[in-house]
Amino acid sequence: MMKTHIDQGQSFDFGRTSDDYAKFRDLYPEEFYKHITQLGLCVKGQDVLDLGTGTGVLPRNLYRFGARFTAADISDNQIREAKRLSANKQQNISYLVSSAEDISFPDNSFDVITACQCFTYFDKAVIVPKMQKMLRPGGHFAELFLAWLPAEDEIADSSEKLILKYNPNWNGCGYSRLPIATPTWAESYFRVEQKIAFDIPVHFTKESWMGRIRACRGVGASLSDEMVTAFDKEHSRLLDKIAPSEFDILHYATMLICEVIK
């Protein structure tokens, strides 16, 4: 995948990170999921489509709340891992390999559509009208995001600086508590219902933080295998100096909830 507004047009492929992604990016705390379900989303009786599902993190963790999930990702490696992890828990989730832009379902198929940590990669001119058609009257789209706050955490900041040493094109750094903007893409298709933002600590060990960083776009999804190995060795030495064996890293979560206009 290549997007001109991301990493100066450098190509990336999360399918290359699928092993680490499956092990280390299933990290959203329980509070994150409770916010979603307390909004009445992804619960029993609803049909939900999760776009850019990766290894199925969102549907796998929300499955217990009773919704019927369909989940799509552009990477066959990611979907392979999603199917394996769901089968291990006997979860009946329908997975398909498809980009968001190529997704095709009949009108009024879903009550909820979700996009977690991925909406920036989509062509809004293509996917937004499709979502409007696929959602039932009264349906909702939820754009979900979670990012660490490097300005407030030495470990996160140091890891970011190391990523930039190996991959100076990476622009997935420096997140802060910016307010949620009203999206221009929503006009004529959705009305913004809620903007929710909150801090949330995420717990890591040295191993799980290293895996989380390897599975990010700036490392495993874009660097060569040799560079990933070199990065990982230097990252391990860095963490030995600055990190305890276990630690929390403060993250900032945002949830943009939009009701479809029919």
C-alpha cells in the first residue's frame, strides 16, 4: 500500500507484520470496549461490519456482546491470522479479504460499521457513500483510534526517536490530545452524533512493547527484514536502560460516532 499523505509516499504492508500483529496488537484495555458497547454499538441483535480489521482485534473482543460480525482487510495474511484466532475461541465471525474501497454488500445490510486505527488509509470519496448505502436507517459509523502520548512518556518518546532513526519518512509519531475535528467527509452522508476522547493506560512488558513497536507501520510494515532485526536489537538495549520489566504507557483514545443520513 502507498498513500501520498502517509510517510512521504513510502510503501507499507501490515501483512508483513501479521505474526507480531496477532501477538502484540490485541492490546485495547477493557475500558475501550466498554465505551463502545455503552454507546449501544456492537451489541446483541446488530449486524456489524468492521473495515480494516487487521487480525480481527475489534470483532474478536466485542464478540461476547452478541453482535453478528463481518470483518474485512486488504491483507490475506491479516485475515489468515484473524480466522485462526477466532477459530481458537470458536467465534463465528465472517472474514473476507477486501480493501475498504472494494467492499460490496447490498443496501441496508448493517446496523453499525466500525473502522479502528485505519480510517486514514481509506479513500473517503469512495468508502463514505458506500457506508451510507450499506447502513440501515438509524445506523452508525464509529471511527476509533488509540495512540500513545510521547510527550508524556519517556519510553514512548525514546522508541519513537529510534523508529525515526531507521525510518525518517515515518509520520505516525508525535500524537497529542488534539480535539476531534468535525469531518468534511460526513457532509450529506452522516451527522456527527458524539465526539468522545479519554486517556487510558495500556500495560506492557518489555517483550510486548517491543512486539507492539515491531508491528507498527514505521517498522515491520515498511523496513526490510535486516533493518527490522537491527532495529529490534537496538530497541532492546534501549529499553534495558530506561524501562522496568513491566510498565504502563498512557494512550489517548478517540471515538467519532456518526449517524447515517437516509
